[in-house]
Amino acid sequence: QVQLVESGGGLVQAGGSLRLSCAVFGSTLSINSYGWYHQAPGKQRELVAAIGRGGTTNYLDSVKDRFTISRDNAKNTVYLQIDSAKPEDTAVYYCTADSPAMAKTYWGRGTQVTVSS
């Protein structure tokens, strides 16, 4: 079983920066990739960034060059650095861990990010 706990959300002004953290608890042997999703009010949840076991990353087009996903294996933590924040980045951000072997994606409870204009 894997548990994910997000932190670091809050209020930031447009153009500012924020770093989200996702602490990973439990056995991660079956985890193939980690991701960050966001869900804005009235919109569907969408994947904004992901990082694979080998470190390969991919991003939603609208956040490329502004968001950076990274992983610290020693700390069992996944990060999402948000730079040049925009009001449209306002959303609840969820951390995920994907385990193909277990045919399961684990989700955290989310952390709110609000970007003021």
C-alpha cells in the first residue's frame, strides 16, 4: 500500500513561485511513475506533469517551461516547482503514483493553489 501526502499549496501572486511536495509512504517497489494533476473549479482533472522511474518527464503544454517535476529518492518525495504562476494555474493539485504491476494509481488528497492577479 502506498500513501501520498501533498503540502506546499497556498496563495501566490501572478508571476510568483511555489513548490509543492508529495511525501510518499509505503512500499514503492511497484511504482513506475509519479505525477501531478490539477483540477480547477468546474473543470476536469488533468495531468500537468509526470516523471518516470528513469527520470523521464513530460508536461502539459500549458505549463511547459514554467513547471518542473522532480523526485528525491532518498527523501521519498516528489516535487512540483511552479514558476511564473498564472491565475489559470489556480486549482487543487493532486500527487499520484502509478503501479502497473498492481493495476492501480494511488492518489493524495490534494493541496490548493491559488494565484491572484
